Amino acid sequence: MPELPDVEVFKRYLDSTALNQRIDAVSVEAKRLLKGVSAATLARHAKGQRFGATRRHGKYLFVELEGDGRWVVLHFGMTGFLKYYKDESEAPEHREAEFRFADGYRLVYSAPRKFGRIGLTDDPESFVEEEGLGPDALDLDLAAFRDAIAGRGAIKSRLMKQEALAGIGNVYGDEILFQAKIHPQAAAGKLSDDEVKRLHRKTSDVLERAIDAQADPARMPKSFLLPHREQGGRCPRCGGKVRSIKVGGRTTWFCPSCQKR
DNA sequence: AGTACCACCTGACGGC
DNA sequence: TGCCGTCAGGTGGTAC
């Protein structure tokens, strides 16, 4: 699930729950998720500090450890999410990492499939640079967007390429192309100026609307393809049957009549 | 530079 | 009901 809109929703969730409380303990159950930091080091930097600012870049969430100055890095893989709670009855089944606060509440990082990532960085900008991530998908003007998607290959693959533009995954890639009425296998380098312009606008539109809907498919605009990406699903625009193909190895849903090649 | 696979994990779902 | 294959919204590695 976690693409840019989902991670933005996690960010706001954390902002509204877990800030400004003293961290008493940190534990990481799933050691394989740690990258570039040990559980002990992470705990040492976090203990006694408070979560201050949060930042998001693409699918990454950064949480500042106030006082220490470093930032916890979180990536949610395919199934990760955050849960803040006090009562054990609210605990998620999987607890890959946990921050325990002085007031008894906990912030749990849950990633059932264990595909995520937990790290520590001096500052988000250097992290983004070192990882070679492109600009955030919500932070490009038309010229920068044009540069980001320029190149060979299918447009959908370009949109999902985190080194070119960060934050778009399989689902929202499909949604953006559907809204822009562009075939997922269209050659990125052969899009017309008008198509690039549409794609740029729909990228912001789709991501922003998804955030407004709390990244919950049930709350998204009626015009969205997202809830219909399944066998027998109907296009919300023309009512025709949606179709799935593989693009770059990923299952891709689109409407063959609204998105011609 | 692309693409095509495989791998990492766990859970859900359809078919038998 | 139970077992089994397949697939899933991410990323990283390999080989062509």
C-alpha cells in the first residue's frame, strides 16, 4: 500500500499523536529491517529524546529526534503502517519496531511482510542524495517533471522510477495514467507536449486527492480507477471493462478504450 | 539504459 | 474443512 499518499497520511498521523513525548524505550523485533544502524545504536540515539519535526520524501518518512538532532528513517515496503496506542487490545498483530513513551503510549511500526526499512540519518537531504532519489513527486514544476520522465521505455516504468521522481508506485502510477488518458505502455520519450502537461497536472491532482481521502480507496473521488482494479472491474468514465497487463513486471490496470496506445 | 527474472516475507484467495 | 498454488500496492540483485 504505502506509496506517497499513504506515507503522507502516516506522517500526519504521527504528527497528531506521537510528537513531544519523552521516548523511554526503543525495540526492533525485525532486525533485517535495520539498514546502516544497529538496534542498540538506534535506541541509544532515541532514548530520552522526543520526536520533533517530521518530513516526507517520496515513500520515505523522516522523524527528528529532538535533542539528538538525528532523524529516524522509515520506509514501509508493501505492507507497513504505524499504530499509536496505549491499551494492548489495540496493538497490531505484527510489531516490527516499537517506540515506548513516558506516558505509556507506544508508536508501533508494523510491516507484516517485513519488506520495509528502518534507519538513522544526520539529515533527510543528505539521505535523499545518497540514496539517489529523485525530487518528490509533489514538488516538481512542469520543466522538472518533463526532465524526470524523459527517456526510453514505457511511461509507467518512468513514473515509478524512484531515482527520477520519488513517491509513485504501482497503484498510483496506474491512477495517474488513467486520469491523464495515457496508455501505460506509451513510449515515455514520444509523449506530446500536451500529454506531458496533462501527466504533470494529473500527478499532483491524483496524489493530492488521495491524501485528502486519507489514502482510503473507499473515500476517493468517484472518477478514480483505484477501486475498480480487479477482474470484471468497470471503468468509472466509460463503463467499459478494465484490463490488466504486465508493465515492467508489475500488474497494470487500465481502461483500453479511454487509454489508447 | 532497458527488460526479465528471482528473492525477500506473510497473508489472502480461488480451485480442487 | 484443508491443502496448494498464485498473487500482492516495494526494492535490490543478477544476467542478457
